[in-house]
Amino acid sequence: MVRHIVAALDSSPGTFEVLTAAVDLATETGARLSLLRVVEGGAESSEELLSAARADLHQFAREVPAARLERLCAAKGVAWEEICAAASTYDADLVAIGAHHYGPIERVLGTTTAKVVNHCDRTVLVVRGWRRAPQRILVAADDSECAVVAREYATELAHRSGAKLRVICILDMPAILPSDLLATYATVETTLGEEAAAVLRGQERLIPLELRDGVSAGNAATPWLPICAAARDYDADLVVVGSHHKHGLSDTLFGTTAANVANLADRSVLVVRHPWPSDEAH
């Protein structure tokens, strides 16, 4: 499942949550853990900045079990570019990164988190409010191949951590329902629930009975909104969404569902990349 994790650490208070999450997942999966510190700009010389970054990494390394620690890496440059490059260079399966409190300007121009989610060709864990190894996992599902991969990933993680798994089905529902359909169902919510239940029944063989913990439904027109709402309602420790590595112009302008969930959810988000880098090579 996960063999190698790169944890991107900085000087913000939330970086210890990133480190804790990375250690928790490395412990659960038996993965190796590399710690990365990227420095950007500054009045000091490059060597002074890198020296300070290395000192920080040695402090962070004290929190990592010796059996899990792979390497410490300090780099200078644009944060999201260096994070993506390190993930590729070290052949990481997963990148753990923090989520800062961004303002409207940063959200329009693109946050470091969103850029890593959109450009990194590895699975990305965006850490926000990490409390423990996941006990409640919400996974977004539809009929796409990347969603299937995300569901399989979430199922394996739930097995390993002893977590419960709730599925939110993203349905292609019309904004205005025909009158005959409304006559059959009392409310739009009921309609969504019935559609979601039908989708879930088709996925039952993919989700072990002992892991299931209900189903929610959302409209495909704005999928990140119901995903974020369902995560709050369920009090999920982790939200899992799938994402293709290659995106089009509209994704660049308006953001992918994965990037929007990673930016807007009030809890940790795992963006499972599909296809895997090894798949693209064939």
C-alpha cells in the first residue's frame, strides 16, 4: 500500500501535526519516512538558510522511530515545486503536507497545498486538525476509475487502522427534477438518498460489511461542497478523494474537486492519485 512517505515540514505551528500524521501512517503501514524542509527566499545566504533547515530536521527526526526514518532533506526553492520534485526523486508513495489558513487572494492565485495536490504525481495527505490514526474515514465515490482506486485505498487503510468507512456517492442529479419524479419521492433529499443507496448496493462487494458505516449523497455539479459537509456531519478523521494526475484548462482555472476539498475541508484530506506513475510509464 504505502512503502515510502515524504513529510513536507516548515516553521508553522501546524507542522507538528504533519509530522504526527506521517509517523502514524508510517507506523500503520510499515512505511519508511523521509523528512523534507523547503526554504524560500530570505536575506540570509542559501547556505545559512539550508543549515538552519537541516537543524530543524534533526529536531523533527527525534519524533520519528529509528526503524521508520529514511532520510532528512533540506532544499531551497519554490515550495510546491521542491515538494513535487522530492516525491519523484525519492520515489515516494505518499506526500504529507500541512494546510495553512489562506486568505481570498491566496485561494485565487493558488495555495501551495492546491499546487501540490494538482501537480504532484503521488498520493497527497493534506493534514488539518490531525487527532489520531483515522477511526472514521469518509470516501467520495462515483463511477470514475480514480474513485474506484480511492475507495480501494480507503478500504485498505480502514482495515489497517481498524476504522469505519462511510461512502459519499457523488451523483449526476439535475438541478430541476421532473414533476413525475417529485411525485414519486417526497423531497430532493429523499431522491438523492435512494440514488445513493442504489449506487452503494452495486459497490457492496468492494466494501467489506464490517467496515461500512452508512452512505451520504451529493450532487456532481458542485461535488466538493457536499463532500466537505458530509465530513463535518460524520465527524470524519480523514476524507479520501481520488484524482487524475493530468488536468485540463478548466481545472487550472476553477480548481479540481480534489484541490477544492483539500483547501476547503476543515479536516485532513487524502488525495489518492490515479493513474500511478508506474501506470503512466507503460
